[in-house]
Amino acid sequence: MERTFAIIKPDAVERNVTGKVIEMIEAGGFKIVGMKKIRLSKCQAEGFYYVHKERPFFGDLCAFMSRGPVIALVLEKENAIADWRTLMGATNPANATEGTIRKVLGVSIEENTVHGSDAPETAAFEIPYFFNQLELV
Ligand code: ADP
Ligand code: MG
């Protein structure tokens, strides 16, 4: 079993489609072992995305991710990290495969509805950024 970290981003919370995303997560065979609704400060968003700090979109991304509440999740299944990336779809919804979350619900390359860890080391940083052990069941 493997765990990965996911976020349902502010664009999805604003449009009332968090239930649709959760339905796709469960239909995809993932167990939700942690889930909470929170609002990131700009500073907390910058800490989460620090690997992107030199990218031109960093400022806009952190403003977007802190403009309203998000749902943070820890998902568990075999091969969870790669399988969640597959279910999410490509970063740009326009390039995402049919049936993926970003294809179905994404708005733009920035407002692309969901986040997912891209490697075991990333998940190992991202899960404890949001959850403590007692919150993972
Ligand atoms: P992913 O979320 O698919 O792993 P990245 O890690 O490259 O993609 O980027 C993190 C997030 O930054 C993306 O999900 C998206 O919200 C935003 N982003 C990525 N590329 C761009 C871009 N060219 N312009 C605006 N926002 C972007
Ligand atoms: Mg990424």
C-alpha cells in the first residue's frame, strides 16, 4: 500500500464540485485516509510550493491557492502516487486525457482543480505539511 497527498483546489471549492472530485477518487479505488477543509495563508501556500519559487507563475499560483478554502486529502491504494497522477490528468486541462479530473472539471492551466504528489519524496514532504499521524485513519 502507498499513500499520496491531494488537494481539491479553490476553483473546485468555489464551483461546488468537491463532491464530484471525491466521487471520482472513490470510484478510482482510493481509500481516503485523511481529509480536511482549510484555508491556506499566502505564506503557507508559498511554503507548500517552495520547489516552484523560481517559476514565473509562482506568485499567481500562491495567490490562487490562498484565495479560498481547499480540501486536503491523503489517499491510499497500491501505486497511489502514479495512479492519482493518472486520474488527475495533465497539468493543462486542454491536454488532459478524456475522463480525467482535470479534463472534466479543470478551468485552465492554473485553475486545474486538483493537486497530487509527483514522487515518494514529495508525498513524504506534503503529507506531514497538512496532517499529523492521528489524523490519518
Ligand atoms: P502539476 O500540478 O501537474 O504537478 P506543476 O507541479 O508543474 O504541475 O505546477 C504546479 C501548479 O502550478 C499547477 O498544478 C498549476 O496550478 C500551476 N501552473 C503550472 N504551470 C503553470 C503555468 N504555465 N501557468 C500558470 N500556472 C501554472
Ligand atoms: Mg507538481
